[in-house]
Amino acid sequence: MSGDRFAKREREKAKQERSARKRERRDLRRAGDGEQMGEAPAARSQDEVLAELAVLHDEHESGRVSFDDFEVAKADLLAQLHVQ
């Protein structure tokens, strides 16, 4: 029984993490819409975006992030990079 409770706790934790990431992506999209309306963009350094991308890759490899969520989040992060 203890293993079942642990597995359930892990599933719930993963579900909450997915919800938090989804909320962050939604907030980023809304911020992007605000930029189009004339608001100042939230400045993020390239290093911050790359670090977040590395964390995302680690989470996906460990199985905490589904492939679909990974692809959406990766696309959002890559869109924030400024290639010169």
C-alpha cells in the first residue's frame, strides 16, 4: 500500500507541475499580446532562457514532462531567443 500512495503522490506532483508550466506559458502568451498593444516587453537574458531550456530538457528526459508539453514549452523558449 505504501508504494501505491507514493505513486499517487508522484502523479499528483507531476500534475501540479504541468499545471504550473501551462499557467506560465499562458502568462507569457498574454504578455506577448500586451507587447503588441504597446506595452514594454519583459526583458530576459539569453542565459536565462537557455538555462530554462536546459531544465526543460532534463525534466523531459526524466519523464516529468510529456512530449507534447515539452514541445510547446520548447517552442515558447526558442521564440524568446534572439539569433544574431
